[in-house]
Amino acid sequence: MATKIRLKRIGRRNRPFYRVVVMDSRNRRDGAAIEELGWFNPIEADKSYKLEEDRFLHWLKEGAQPSEAAHGLMKRSGLAHRWHLTQQGLDEKTIEKEMKKWALTREETLKNRAEKVTKKAEKAEEKIKAEAEAATAAEAAVEEAAAATEEADAKEDAPAEVEDIKAEESSGEEKEEVAAEETAVEAPVEEAEPETEAEAEAEAETEKSKDSEEAPAEDAPAEVEDIKAEETPAEEKEEVAAEETDGEVPAEEETSDVVEDAVENDEKDEKSEDK
């Protein structure tokens, strides 16, 4: 009968627990076992196990073949190394010495593995921290860029607001200036009004004196017009004389034409007489 050392599952759902058993290789996984050689709990952190080494070696000598999972447990417990030494034909003393050496090396290997695990964990933490710092730096850069854009927009909007304020101030100043001018104009008018009857009489006398002085100035233009009227008839007379002289010139031309005609007639009469 071909026997096999394998793991038999027991326990409830999602809570596995295995027994190390020897059974016929033709049976199913959870079938009837010939003998139990130990147990294995994969749920715990250290994955605890327990093996009966003497019975394990006995069945190995009988020709039982361990499965992969059972062989892994043999490596962890040192049974694989012991079985290798026994197959070489070494005595018990040398096997014990070799197993002590293996235990020491096993401790060192476990320490190295633990250190490697811690280093990996530290590296993973450093990576996570670096990623978090990079993410925070990126967020800070984005926030700074947004703040810069907001400041730029605020600076662009500020001149328009300042111009509006200046326009409002200038309009207010213009209104104040206009009001000041109106008040300045009204004030002299009010001051110009005579306060007493004596001042009114003095102003009337000054106006009369101004009118008497301006009257000769008004007569002067009339005299100038008379002088112009006297000058214009003389100019008209000169123009008439020039036109008469122009009219006499054609009369002289007419007399010369008449004389020429008379001379021609006389010549014609003489010719006729000669004939």
C-alpha cells in the first residue's frame, strides 16, 4: 500500500486548521487517516505547528512520501535535514552535532529574515511618507498658484476700481468748484447792490456824467458821414467827365470815315470826266 504524509483540513469556514496525517494515497484529502503525526495552524501570525519527529521518521523509513506542505513543515522543524543525514548512514552522535549547527544557523537565518522584513517595512513606510510629502507639496504648489492668480486678478481689478474712485472724486471736486464759483458770483452781486439811498444817487450822477461825455462821440460819426457825402459827388463828377471823353472818341472816328468817303467820290467823278 502506497502511503502519503499530507495535511487534513478541519475547522469551520474561513477558519482553517490542519492535521498532519498518514493515509493511503488513493484516499481523498479529508478521508480516513492511518495515523496523526501533528498539527498546523495557518491563522496565527507565527503559523504555529507541532510534529512527532520519531513517528514522522518511522513512516519515512516505511516509504511514505510527504506532500509539499508536509515537506515545508519538515524544513521548518529540521526533520528534512535529519532525514538527509540518516540517509547518508551517519551515526546518532554526528547527526546530533550537525543538528546543533543547523539550529544555530537556523537562528541566524531567522534573524536575517526578521531584519529583512523590518527593512522592507521601513522602506515601505519611507515610500508612503515620501508620497505623502510629494502630495502635500503638490497641493501647496497648486494653492500657491491659485493664490498668485487671485492676486493677479485682484491687481488687474484694482486699477479700474481706483479709476472709478478717482472719477467719483474728480466729479465731486468739480461739483464743489462749481458750487464755489456760484457762491463767488452771487457774493459780488449781493455786494454790488446799494445799501443806502446816498450811494444810489451818487451812482446816478456818475452815469449822467458818462452820458454827457459820450454824446459828442455820437455826433462825430454824423460829421464823418457828411464829409463822405461831400466827397462822393466830386468823385461822381470825375467819373461822368471820363465817360464823356470816352464818348467823344467815336465821334472823331465817324468824321474821319465821312471825309474818306467824300475823297473817294471826288476821285470817281474826276475819272468819269476824263473818260
